[in-house]
Amino acid sequence: MPEHTKYLLSENDIPKDWYNIQADLPFEMPPVLHPGTKQPVGPTDLAPLFPMELIKQEVSKERWIEIPEPVREVYRLWRPSPLYRAHRLEKALQTPAKIFYKYEGVSPAGSHKPNTAVAQVFYNKLEGTKRIATETGAGQWGSALALACQLFDIECKVYMVRISYDQKPYRRYMMETWGAKVVASPSKDTNSGRAMLAQDPNCNGSLGLAISEAVEDVVTNPVPSKYSLGSVLNHVLMHQTVIGLETIKQLELAGAEPDVLVGCIGGGSNFGGFAFPFLPAKLKDKNNKLRIVAIEPAAAPSLTRGLYAYDYGDLSMLTPLIKMFTLGHGFIPAPIHAGGLRYHGMAAQIGELYRHGYIEARAVQQRATFEAGVMFARTEGILPAPESAHAIRGAIDEALKCREEGVSRTIVFNLSGHGHFDLTSYDKYLNGKIEDYVLPDEEIRKAQEALPVV
């Protein structure tokens, strides 16, 4: 009998609780600081931006936090997501490795992002929020929030990084179909945006700048508004742990135990959601055999080339200070096609796990990433998002290492979304127009000169 290709769970297997890694961390997380006073923030400092329940989750050390039933009810639209065995990819690579992938592209928005968008909008609805503003890079997060706001009847405003606004119009159309108002960032709607346009009318934008615009929007809008973030913060990564919790059950169905976990990283949400539920054993014993590998773009290498320091999450220095691996809040990334990975900093939890040696990180170039994405599409049939193709690149490299060493390992990666709206970038790759980008040390040094003194 042939081996299974997909491993499916029933709706009854949707997790009832999110896993909170803060309960198991063997080290203390550095405090988040107020941007003005440089003192640790309290709930009242964050209340203008977030509903109180999310603020509580941000600092909670409870291991399990119950998923509200209205959130699980929406999750049923696509969860549990499937786990696949990549038989055809294994054959193409001629590797003895076993490769599995968790596919989050089955959500209505086409990525993992609704796992937290639905939860965040639900808690905002409970507290009477009428309007939410946010930023988006490639559009996956904006799409997810637009969907969630439509489902819970909340107005949505999205500041979309201009280079992606131009490169990926279909994501904007999707957001607008779900009722969101979308503008290119830098925009003329905020002081932050107008200041950047005055300085550089052709600015491609950055996630840091789009965050500044969204935060400014929230604190100045006459309609009761809140801000929503698609990555980086603790509660966001926690909401994503439904991915890893399901994957653990599915690997049990497959009779497989992972040797290597691989995920792409920008701000860290899909990687954290996928990997964190596997970490408790490794946190107790660092010599545990499981390797966890984060793959980032060479054009925005916050973990592998960033500085470990306190920094703002946005360009205009409106957000709290987080101690993280950062390229500098003023960093304007190259216009690579993996727009969702173009953030200057890394989630604090992931940064601390990296700093303490519990996870690994590698940076990869665009052409090698698209090469992996095309190979995956031609073998497994799914066209991956450029962001997700970074994880595929990492998994392929691990599988090739198995071939060279003549060793079979079980490699599991998170395929965080599909690339149906990224076909322009695939067209450029197929026609030889995608170029690698080597980020100069001088560019990083210049951006890091503006790091705050704490």
C-alpha cells in the first residue's frame, strides 16, 4: 500500500487553547519600554492601541489560554489545515530525507495571518472598537484583517507599503472586496506619510513607516479606533500556535518524529506559531536533537546581521521600545518580492531563543529562493508565496545535506501561504529579471546609528 500524501484532522481537533511559550522560557524577557520615558510600559500605556484582553495576553505567563468559541467557529472555515508528505519533491531531490509541510494557504486570505486577525478583531469587538487601522507589507496581513473586520462588522483602514501596493494590486482588490479602505504608504493621510513624501516623493515605503502611519491614524481619529499588528508581538505569535499544535497531532498520525523544523521569518509570526509548540522539550534540554531553523531574506537579515538592542517598531518612533535583533527602525529595505519579510526587526521571543541557542538562522538570496519555489510548484503543484519559498529553500537545503551524508532525517516546514497574487514576481524570475541583493554593511550601520540610547 502506498504511503499517505496528506494527513487530515477533523474540526473537533481544532485546538481549544493557544500555547503561550512565556510559561516555559528558561530566561526572562527584557521589558518593553515607553518611547518617551524609557521606563517599562504598563497596561495604561498600551490601552490607546490595543484592547485590554490582548494587553493581558501580551504579558501572561499562563501556559494555555482558551480560544473563545466565536474565534474557533471562524477557524472552522479552514482549520485544521492539512499536513502533506512531499513525496514528489523528495523524489526530485533524490534524497533519503522525509519531507512534510503544513499548508496554511487554505485560509480564505491565502496565508496563516487570519489565525491572529480573527482573534484580535474578536477582542476588539468585545470592547466596542468601531474601527481598526493597520499596516501591511505584501498584503497577506491586510487581507486577513480585512476579512476578520468584515466578519465582525468593524471598519478597516490599511496602510500598504507602496512597493507592494504597486507590485501586488490583487491583494489590494481582495482587501477592498472585503470592505477595507487601502492606501499606499507613504500616504498623504498622516503627518508621517506627508513628511516622507516631502523628503522622497518616490519612496518605496517600509513596514516601519506604514506602522507609523497606522499608529498615528489610531491616536488622532475621531472614531473610536484601535491598532492591530500582524506579527512581532507575543500575543500575535501565541495565536499562531494553532499551526504547530495541529502539526504535532498530524505527525503522530504519520508515525513521524521531526528532526528538523524550518520556517521563514520576517517579523516572526508564522515561524513562532509553527515552532513554539515543539519547543518545551528543547527548552528543558538544549541538547535535545530537534533542530529549528529560521530562514530570512538576505536583503533584510535582522537575525543574522542585525544588532541586539532596544529599538522602535516604527520609523517615526511612536511605538514602544522592544529589545530585539534590529537593522534599525530607519532601515528602508530593497524592493524584494517577499514583501512580508521586509521588516527591520525580529519578534523579541524569537530573538531571545536565537540568542540563547535554541534556534538557528540563515539568510538566503532571492534567486535561490525562487528556484526553490518553482521546483516546489513543479513537483507538489502548489505555487508558494515568495515569503514561504524561503522555508522551502531551507527545507531543500536540509534534504540535499541528507543526500550528501547518506542519512535519512524527517524535515518539516511551514508553507505559510500561496503565491497566486505573486505571479508578477514569478514572471520576472522565469524571464531572468530577478536579481540577488547584497545588503551593504554601510547601509545597516547608517540605519543603526539612529538607535535610541537606553
